[in-house]
Amino acid sequence: MFHVTERLLLRPAWPEDADALMRGIADEGVVRNLARAPWPYLPRHAREFVMRGQDVRYPVFLITLPSTEGSKVIGCIGIDPCDSADAELGYWIARDHWGRGYASEAVRGALEVARLLGYRRIEAGHFTDNPASGRVLRKAGFLPTGKIVPRHSSGRGETAPCALYRLDLDAEARMPLQAA
């Protein structure tokens, strides 16, 4: 599955992406904000990631910048299974690309895919010491649930407080459009 946004191409990972993936994620400042990525992030982790199978109901996309030489990997975003909602959204952006709106744009793109897949309720979260991720989620329409729960971070090697958010895609679709 592929999805195009204004500036980004969201696409599956291919085996030849392992080195580019490694360059983006092998940064402790990135990995510490993720639940499942280990630290240190090693080349074998990147190879395993690009070789894993995909479930079409829960796509995982590399976030890429299209160019004439191919696409440049700048992050990853995925729609994952979740016990308390239809799906959970997770993402990361390589440090060199922080502060340019790519995370917000990728989240909007992934939510368009979630709608196409028929999902109605999406959850997401961020470690409380990463408030930038909370701003990305709020810009995309997620609302804080008011819950902060302990969540294990493989990158940190410990549990850290995680603020939870929820987005009701049905309610969002019913909201009237307003001028900016």
C-alpha cells in the first residue's frame, strides 16, 4: 500500500531500505521516544524491520521525500493493532527533519489510510517528556484522554509515563467545515 501527501510518499519498506532506515533511526534521541525499537539500534534491527511481513489491515509505511533519484527515508509511521480501539498510530521522524511539519503531514496521511480501512477510533500516545509529539497529535485532531499510563520503552530500557490520545474518525467526519 502506498499513500501520497502534499510533500511525502508513504510506502512499504523494501530490503534495500535497511541502510537508509538505519541512518534515520540510529539516534538515541529518536529511539528513546519509541516503545518497541531497541537501543542501541543495530544494522540487524534495520534488516529485520525491512524484511518483516505486512498485514494489510495494519500497514507500516516508511515516510519518504520523493526526488528524482528515488525517495529519501525520513521516518516511519504505522497503524498497529490495539485492544482499546480499532488501531493505534505510532511514528518517528529522523532528527535532521524535525521541525518541518513532516510528522503532522505523515499523521494526516496515515489517518486517511485508516479511514479507507474502515477504522473509526484511533489511539496514540507519547512519552510525557516528548511534548512535541503531543502537539503533532493535537494538530491532527487527537484529543487527550486525560490518562497517563506507564509504558515500556525498549529504547530506554525502562518504563516511562505515556500520555494517551484518541481520535474518533466518525465524529471528525461529522464536524462542519469552518473558515480559517
